[in-house]
Amino acid sequence: MIPENKWTRITTAESVPLREGRAVRLGGVEIAIFNLGDRVLAIENRCPHQGGPLCDGIVSGTTVVCPLHGWRFDLESGAAVRSSLPACVTVFPARVEDGIISVNIAGGSRIEMEDAA
Amino acid sequence: MQRLVVVGNGMAGMACVEQILKHAPKFEITIFGNETHTNYNRILLSAVLAGEKSLDDVTLHPIDWYREKGIALRLGVGIVDVDACAKNVTGDDGSVTGFDKLLLATGSSPVIPQIAGVNNDGVFTFRNMEDARALLERSRPGIKAVVIGGGLLGLEAARGLQVQGCDVTVVHLMDTLMERQLDTAGGTYLIRKMERLGMRVLLHRRTRTILGEGRVEGVEFDDGDRIPADLVVIAAGIRPNAELGRRAGLTVNRGIVVNDYMETSHPDVFAVGECVEHRHVCYGLVAPLFEQGKVLAATITGNRGPVYEGTVEAAKLKIMGVDVFSAGDFREASPDDGIEAEAVRYEDSALEIYKKVVLAGGKLRGVILVGDTSDSHRYMDWLRNGVDVTRKRRRLLFPEPVEDAGFDVAQMSDSETICGCLGVSKGDIIQAIHTRGVNTMAQLKESTRASTGCGSCTNLCEQLLRAVAPEFQEETKTTLCACFPFSYEQLREILLSQKLKSVQEVLNVYGNRKGCEVCKPALSYMLDMVWCGEHEEDRSARFINDRVHANIQRDGTFSVVPRIRGGVTSPDELRRIADVAEKYSVRMVKITGSQRIDLLGVKKSDLPKIWADLGMPSGQAYTKGVRMVKTCVGTEFCRFGVQDSVGTGIELERRLENLYTPHKVKMGAVGCPRNCAEATVKDIGLVGQEGSWQVVVGGAAGKNVRKADLLITVETTEAAIEAAELFFQYYRENANYLERTYDFVERMGIEKVRKETVYATQPERLKLLDRLQRSKALAKDAWLERETPVHPTQFIQIEPMENVFA
Ligand code: SRM
Ligand SMILES: Cc1cc2nc3c(=O)[nH]c(=O)nc-3n(C[C@H](O)[C@H](O)[C@H](O)COP(=O)(O)OP(=O)(O)OC[C@H]3O[C@@H](n4cnc5c(N)ncnc54)[C@H](O)[C@@H]3O)c2cc1C
Ligand code: SF4
Ligand code: FES
């Protein structure tokens, strides 16, 4: 369940260019928001490998590639894709309403690592 | 002289007339064609629609050919009646023409299924030039196109429409695409490949109605489902044009019946091509035409003897990146059909390769290749010649290890056909190599047209070239990544010919729509280079360094390296650098290995401010572009200097700075052969000597250490800079992305590099320089984006409108 009241208004939709990511600090967590054209997705902005800023990665379909050493993460589930090690980042519910991007910081979730392995 | 009338100015008719002309002159020839174009290569209409060829490229026989041969050509006249007793034909213009011999080569027509709405505007077939022209006119981005029919022709039409920008759905009646050529497994791989290119495939759908009042709006299926459409192409099969045969009173089944001498049931009427039926088979591909034409030519000129015994049909899908080949009968053992055949398979689902051969009685009966068709000629040879493959059992699906590259072709006789589409034999090719100096595939295509049809003989042609041509040149093909099935060369051609200017467009039309971190930056570079800077820049396709013009560090901060041309700076610049370092608490100020200064550990949001305070241009230390020209002190101070290395290095850097390259380009200029700035291990180096400069290229001292090759020695400084520029632009245009000059020069060979740069003809050199100048004219210092960012949040961390306090 996504706690309905915890949506936080972040910025206008235009602030995040198409197929790019932007970072925002929210309640002590750094979040990367991505604009995929038909929707926005938000994940924790910290690569589990060595802390790379995922907001600066290249988007490929619904995945992002860490700019430091190329680990790839699925923006929907947060799981590392095609990785030899199980790894994941937290994903946060995100939406666009009236041209404003909101993120539900309390609704953050991580997949069970056993699943990713 | 006898009068020969030919009805049908198409591929079979003209191939046969060519053969007839090889015999002693006997006929006064009149040809009727109801199309308005001289004979063209119908096969290539697919390539025309896919934008790989223009309509002007497909002509096989220009009007002069008919003139030279003394042929009376009547274009735009359809023959409507044949009187075999009175021996004349009647045209739709009312003309009556007498003949002594008549040749029917009327081909076939698309089958139009009986469904409502087929007469709507926007419904097309795909058979002739008019169709191709109409489709090109109607298709454009945003148009929804539905192709009815998932056979060879339908799929090629679908891909063509998609390349034109349409949103394409293929609707097929059966549950496998190309079911006449593929089994279910092969068909499934094909679907995957088509879908990955971005086409939708609907199987097992019978179209009931084409919707729309007068103009197409959609199609409706038997089950009531509907999909919208602005354009519909019907590719539901072909039917032989045998009507004239019937009117002439010939024996006609599906097609005009001919025997092994290519005679019809009337002694003076002959038929060839898709309109005939031979041993109960009506063919729909070109390979049989040439064989039939040769036999018919012998018969009709009174040299009756050679016989036509049928052709093993082989089909190849002509869609770039979707390799499908099928020949013979691929059905396996089935007690119902009484077929006794066994199948041998190979499958790799990750690489999407599927191969199957079917054997009967120790011989090959059929073959299917999907994803890798490189061996198709080997199977064709086995099929055509009924080779006993029992002893090859263990290597059926993989070629024998190559010991002698020319072995396959050496085994063939000179008269054996290599290119079935255009009827080119091994002998023809060898002759072209010897008499016309053919050395490359491109030259071979141009001079013999071999492999310009379906392309399945490309491998064989290459082998033949390799074995026979004295200076054979391999065409290198390296693909970018899994998102694109194309080589760099093909991609460059596609970008140019298709006028594609943005990464996403290229991905949508030729790739998997998504792209990845490998191809996106590479495509960005290629577009920039091909369009000399006039592409549509898409920052989302760039690596972070190129979005913010600084090099990302392990902690997510950035480094800033201003341009210090030739390594020469000034107290004023140094002061500004010092001030900036203090003001922004730069963590480390470091002299780099390239005679420059690096400010390390800078926050992204500080970048624009630092650049402004520095007031120096970008040193491009973060990108695949022009890094530096390292110089030594040269004539100005050094007692040994014989050339002005500082002035020359700074000038070279000025001329090339701000340009982008396949990989970084580092240069050096030194005033004498003592080489204090290490110019001989740079991508481009100028080494001063008494009265001249040596220009060297392809040097390295990083992962690899390689001494640069001498490109040329010239007397003046201007000539040295020009040689460097020529090489620089040549590298920009021909290297693969991320290929440093040390690899590039080795791959091309320095002789070739010289021939195509400094030794090229004056006009060629000017063209290279001109393209360089055009790019340079549009190139700017990337750090100016501090004033005009490409996006308001380019350098900014977003501040939330409201905050949460956890
Ligand atoms: C700063 C510098 C080291 C220094 O402190 O001196 C440096 C730093 C880096 N080099 Fe270098 N190279 C530096 C001079 C060199 C040199 C020496 C030279 O330029 O004369 C070489 C050997 C010459 C050459 O280029 O081949 C060199 C060969 C490499 C290579 C290996 C290239 C190769 O193909 O052999 C890489 C990796 C690559 O490019 O793929 C590399 C990559 C890098 C990167 C960009 C790695 C990266 O992707 O982050 C380093 C950036 C550090 C940072 O955070 O800023 N660096 N690097 C030098 C900057 C020069 C400048 O002013 O622009
Ligand atoms: C888009 C496309 C792609 C193809 N790709 C391949 C391929 O990759 N490989 C392959 O092997 N085959 C391919 N084919 C099939 C190949 O083009 C045909 O097999 C070949 O053209 C048949 O030659 P033909 O001379 O019998 O018929 P055509 O080339 O059709 O020539 C017949 C001519 O006769 C004219 N005609 C008909 N009736 C009359 C009349 N009453 N009076 C005057 N003129 C008349 C027609 O207008 C036509 O110009 C393709 C066909 C198409 C349409
Ligand atoms: S040699 Fe170059 S790439 Fe390696 S650690 Fe040093 S600066 Fe980085
Ligand atoms: S920090 Fe992300 S891959 Fe290394």
C-alpha cells in the first residue's frame, strides 16, 4: 500500500528533460527522478556499487546505467539488471499531476534480495 | 528476318531477349510493356521503399539499350488479345501487330482477397514502380500502416513503410510468418526480430473488412476486432497473368503450361517467367527466369536441345539485420504425407540463431537459416547438385574449418550461376575481375550487378574476389552493439541517405527504440560528424561528461581542465586559476601529464560559475575530442630548435579545438628530432627538422605504446598543419567510435591512409578540408553553455517545492 498522504510536490515536469534524470534531496535521502516521456520514475540516487550518482546515467528503455562503472538498474523494480551480484536500489512511487512531479517518500520499497539473486 | 513480338517488358522477358540476342540474328523484335518504364529490377522495389535505393537506381535496361539492339519498344501499351491462327496481337491502343513468333512474359499480379472495402483510397498493392511511388508518397511519420500478408513481400513492404516513419502492423492469416519458407520455430524467431525492429505482428487473423467510407480508416477481422489504419498494403500472394495464353487457345492451368524446351501447346507461341507453369510449378522468384530464358532462347532460335528441368527455389528476406534464408522442402518425417525425412537443428535463443536442415536418402532436401545466413550458398550447392552429405553428417550445420579459402569457389565450374537473381555466373565475375580491375565488393556490384538482388550470394562473391582479385580488399564490418544490426559503414550511409538527424529517430527506425549506453553516445557522435554539426543534439543520449562538459570523478564531483594551448600560459591566467581554486575550495590543483592544469573535486552546480570566473575555454579533457597540442620551447628559446614548435602547436590547437572525434585526439609539436614533447607517441605529431616538418600519426603511450607512422614530410609549416588537418578529418569520418588513432591506422594501413589523405587528388583533399571547415564553423566552446544552458536544470540540483522532515 502506498500511503496516500505522503506525496511531496517536487518540481515542475519540465525540470526533468526527456530520458534524463535529476537529483533532489528529500527528507535526508537523495532521490533521482527520471522522465520517461509517458511517466516519471524515482529511485534512490546512490549506486550500491560505489555510490555513483544514478541521476547522471544514460537511460535505456526503463533502465539506467550508472555513470561510474556501468552497473544497470531497472527503474521500475530497482533491481540490478544483468549483474553477477544481487543488488538493488530503493524505488519511490512518483507521479505527475497538473504538471507537477510528486514523490511518495514514505512509500519507498526494495525488492527482496533473494529474488534478485 | 522473322518478326518476334514480346509481350511483357519485365525481368523474364528481357533476360530472355538478352539470351536470344546472343544467338545469330534472326529476329526483328517488338516489345510491348504496359508499364511506362524500361525494364527495371523489380526486386529492388523493396530497397527503394526502405530508402536504400532511389527509383533511378533500379533501371536494368536504359532506353539506349533497346535502341542499340534495334528493338521496337512500345511502352504503355497493354496487349488485350492474341490471335494464334492469324498470328497477331491487339493492343489496348487499338493497334494490331503481326508476328511470326510470340513470346509471352507477362509475369503475375497481386491476389486481391474478396473483402469489402478494397477499393478504398489508401489501399495499395506492391508489385511495380507505380505502387512503390504511391507508397513513398503516402507514407510518412505518424501514419498507421497495416500490411495484410506476412510472406516475403509483405514483410519487406512492412519494413519499408516503417523506415518511412509509419507505425506498422503486419496481419497474417496463418500462425507462422513466411510459412511457405519457415517452420514454426523459424517463424517465431522471425517474429521476435520484426518486433524488435518495432513492428507489430498479428497472427492468425483473417481480415473481413477494410473500414472507411471511400478512404481507409482501419481493418476489421473475422473475430470483430478492429485496428485503425491510414494505409493498407495487400501482399496476399500472386497469380500468374495467363489470360493471354487462354485467349490464344494454349493449354493453361494456373499458368501457361510449358514443357522442358519451354514450348507451349502452340508451335509459334512461347512463354517465360512467372506467367508459366512448368511441371506443375509456378515460380514467384527470379532465379528460374534466367535458366528458363537460356533454354527458351535456344529453342526459339532453332537450336532446340537444352532443357529446363525446374529450379530449386531459394528465398531470402531482404531486410537489413533480419537474416532469413530458406530453400527446398523443409517438412520433416510425417506418416500422413508419406515423407521420409529427418531434421538436424541448431538453435541459440540468446543470439537468435536457428538453423535446420532436412535430409532424405543422404541428400539435402531443405534448409532454413534464421539469424545467420552466411552458409546459404553451401546448402544451395548441395541442393542443386544433389550432393551426398552422408560423410559430412557431423558438420552439417557448421562449415568445415577453412584451410583453403578459395576451395568452395574453386570447386565450381565457370558456367555455374553465382548470383541467381541477376543471372551472373562465376565466369562473368572472373572476367570482370580480370578485364575491369575489380577488387572490392562495391566494384563488383557496380560492374556485374552480382549480389544486388537478394544479396544471398554476397559471401560467395567475396570468396571469389578473395581467391581471384589481385588486390582484394576486405570490407570491414563491426557492429555497434546489440541495439543495431548494422556495421558502422552501413550506419553512416543510413544516416546520410535517410536524412536522420537525431539519435532517437535512428533508434526508432533502425534500432530497438531504446538504445543503450554504448550506441547512444556513438550515434550522437556520428550524427554530429555526418551532418557537420547540423544534427539535432540530444543530451539524454550523451554520457554525463558531455552533458555538463566536465569529467565525473569517483565521488560524483567533477574536474575542470581549461584550455592552455600548447601548454603556454600567463601570469594573469595563473592568477585567475589560483583565485578560482580558493574561491570554490577546489580540493586539488594539479599539473597534468598534458601540460595543463586540472582543478579536481568540483561540484556540478559550481561548474558554470567556475568557467565564468576562469574566463578560459574548455580543454575538452572530459570528452572524445581535441585534447591538447603538447609543445616544446622550440626556436624561441631552445638552442637546438629549428622549427617554431610553440607557434605551430598553438595554431594547430586553435584550428582543431572544440571539434569532436571518435576517441580523444592528443597532439604534439616539437622543434627538433630530440622530441622533448613526445610528438612521436601522439595521435598526431609534428616533428621539426632543418627546413621541413615530419607529420606523424597513430602514436600512443597509454594502454598501448606505439611509435607513430610517418604520414608525410613537408617543407612549410602551413603544409604540415594541412596534412594534420587532412588526417584529422579522415579519422573523424572513418574511424569506429572509441577507436583511437593507434588502432585506426593499424586497421586501415598507413599506405591507404596516405592515399586517401595527403596523396589524394586535389579535389578530394579539398572536400575533406571543406567538411572540416564546415564542422569547425559550427563548433563552439562548450563552456559557453554557462550563459545559455541547453536546459534550465542542466547544472542544477533540484530544490523540492515542499519538504518532508523524516
Ligand atoms: C588528469 C590526467 C592525469 C594527470 O593527473 O596527469 C588524466 C586523467 C585521466 N585519464 Fe588519462 N589523464 C591524463 C593524461 C593522460 C596521458 C598523458 C598525456 O596526455 O600525455 C595518457 C597517455 C596518452 C594517451 O592518451 O594514450 C593518458 C591515458 C589515458 C587512458 C588510456 C588511453 C589509451 O587508449 O591508451 C585513459 C582511458 C581511456 O581513455 O579510455 C585515460 C583516462 C583518464 C581519465 C579520464 C579516466 C576517467 O575516465 O575518469 C582520468 C580522469 C581523472 C579525473 O577524474 O579527472 N587516460 N592519460 C591527465 C590529463 C591530461 C589533460 O590535461 O587532459
Ligand atoms: C517488391 C518485390 C520484391 C521482390 N523480391 C524478390 C527477391 O528478393 N527475390 C526474387 O527472386 N524475386 C523477388 N521478387 C519477384 C520477382 O520480381 C519476380 O519473380 C520477377 O520480376 C518476375 O519476372 P517476370 O518477367 O515474369 O514478371 P514481371 O517482372 O512482373 O514482368 C512482367 C511485365 O509484363 C507486363 N505485362 C503484363 N501483362 C501485360 C500485357 N497484357 N501487355 C503488356 N505488358 C504486360 C507487366 O506490367 C510487367 O511489366 C520480388 C517482387 C516484388 C514485387
Ligand atoms: S592512470 Fe589515469 S585512469 Fe588510471 S588512475 Fe591515474 S588518472 Fe586514473
Ligand atoms: S558506482 Fe555505480 S557502477 Fe560503480
